Amino acid sequence: MFWRFVIRAVRFRSRRLVLAFAGLAVAATLATTLFSVYSDIDRKMRHEFRGYGANIVVAPAADSQTVPLQVVEKAERLGAAAAAFVYTIGRIGDERVVEAGVDFGRVGPLTSYWRVEGARTAAAGECLAGSAVAAHFHLAIGQNVALASGPCMLRGVITTGGPEDNQLIVPFNRAALDAGFQNAASLVEVRANGQRIEQVREALARAIPAADVRILHAVAETEADVVLKVQNTVFLLAMVILAITTLCVTGNFSALVIERSKEIGLLKAIGAAESKIAALFLSESLVLALVSSVTGYGVGLAVAYAIGRSVFTSAPQASTTGVNFAVFLPVAAVTILVAALATIVPASRIWRIEPAIILRGE
């Protein structure tokens, strides 16, 4: 009988309950969107920050000119991305040029900020040119570059706004041979997870005491600061929105209790306890909350997907960026909590309604 009352109340009070449903569905949609984005925003933001390049540099100590290549393997065992670089002076004709040797097999995660025309990598007998070098020597993609140590075919032109624009970039082994390096590099760049930067730096410093291991604080501190601010902003936004939604739904349920004062008075007159009547109203709101949770969950996932696609466009899992299907239970819990809070306050009026006054029509 109790649940028949609840179902009939939902059916015959549809206009007012539709407004309550709309408010709860909006709360569920926003909760789904914010929880879905917030739950994985740390990983996604740190992935986006990979575009800034390395956040640790391993350079030669004061009494050395090279860094042992074992740094790369040590960094990779620590879960970081690392690549070795060799710098030497080459010649094109009578002019000198900075010849940079790059380990193209490993450098990809550290050079995503490169703007490249043509290929991003070069094989044996091939090279890339910085935009300034290409302009100065009038080089075009597909042209042979007359490097003194042997010609190379130009595969691409890169632009970074940094020193790479003034370099001729060749495979690591060729530059190491030209520089006379063996199992050594000019420096090693490392990209560690933002939360483990100091841990990785200390481990590398202990493993390679002859090298100077430095954190690029401009990159590392910016990454940590931005990620923390975005997380806090999303969390505060979620709290504000849920508070506003709770107030709106509370107002709607307050009006519903006032509209049903005669019904409440009649129920009390025939012996219904105030707690039973309050439970009736609470059950109606919980039914609405469950239906709203399912509706808002579906809409919220679509919104989270759209946000992820527009904000985190470089994520490798772009098809599911921003979507977290595991947030349904938290969303349902939040929606039910909002509905319960919105019902409890107006339900307190039930105890103040006098059946005799209501039945007299006053």
C-alpha cells in the first residue's frame, strides 16, 4: 500500500514533480561531468604538459664534457622517458653549423612541441634542419645537405622558437662518431611524472655521481601549480553547483508540501503518523532521484566526452578522453543526497499542519 501511494503521488503530481526531476537531472548531469573529468584530470593534465618537453636535464659535471649513456637506461627503469643528445660543430661548405645528434627512437615524448614540416625522424644518411638553418642555407625537403662528414638527405624542417632552430639534426650515432664520443652524450633529457620529479632526480644523482642532475624548475613548478589549481577549481565548482541545485530543489519540494497540505491533513486525521507521511514524501523524492541519476549519468557522460575532446585533444586515448564510466555510484549517491536534503527541510512542515484547521478549509 505504501509504494502504491508513492507511485500514484508521482503520477498525479506530475507537473510539480517534473520540475523536481529536471533539477535533480541537472544535478546528476553536472555531477557526472565533473566527477568524470576530475577523476582523471591529473593524468590528463600531466600528459598535456609533456608538450613542454623535459623537466630534468643530466649534464656533464664541471670536470667532464660528457654524460654516460647508462643514464638513459637508469631513467627508463625509474619509469621516466629519456633521450640522449650529442652536440658538435659541423660544416656545410665553408660555414660552421651546430650538428645535433638525437636518439630518434626515444626522443618522441620529449619533442612533441616541435612544429615539423615533413618527417619528424631521420634514418642513417638523413637529417632534419632547424628553420633558421634551412633558411640560411636555402635548404628544401628532399635536398642533399653537403655536410663535411658526409651528405645527408633533408627529411624535415622543425620550428621551436628555441636553439633547435639553429641546428642540423642527425641520428645520434652519426653525431657521436663525428664528435668522437663512445658510450657517452653531451646531455640527457628526462621527462618524469610531475609527482615523482624529485624522486627521479635523487635516484639519478645517486646512480651517476659524476653527472650534474638538475630539475628544470620553470617546467616542473608550472606543471604542479597548474594541475593543483585546476583540480581545486573543478572541486569548488562542483560544490557550488550542487549547493545551488539543492536550494532550487528544496524550494520546489517546499511548494509541493504546501500544495498538498489538505492531503497531509486528511492523512493525519485518519491516523497516519507524521513520520509515515514524511517517509512518503522522502520516498517520492528518492524515486525521482534514481530516475534522474540514470538520465543525468547518460547526459553527463556525453558532456564529459565533449569537454575531453575539446580540451585534451592530444591524448592518445582521445576517443574516451574525459569519460569515466565508474562514476555512476558516486553520482547516484550525490543525487539521492541532494533529493533527501531538499525533502527533509520542507517535510518538517508536516508536524505543524493541524488536521482540524485543514478540514475546516482554513
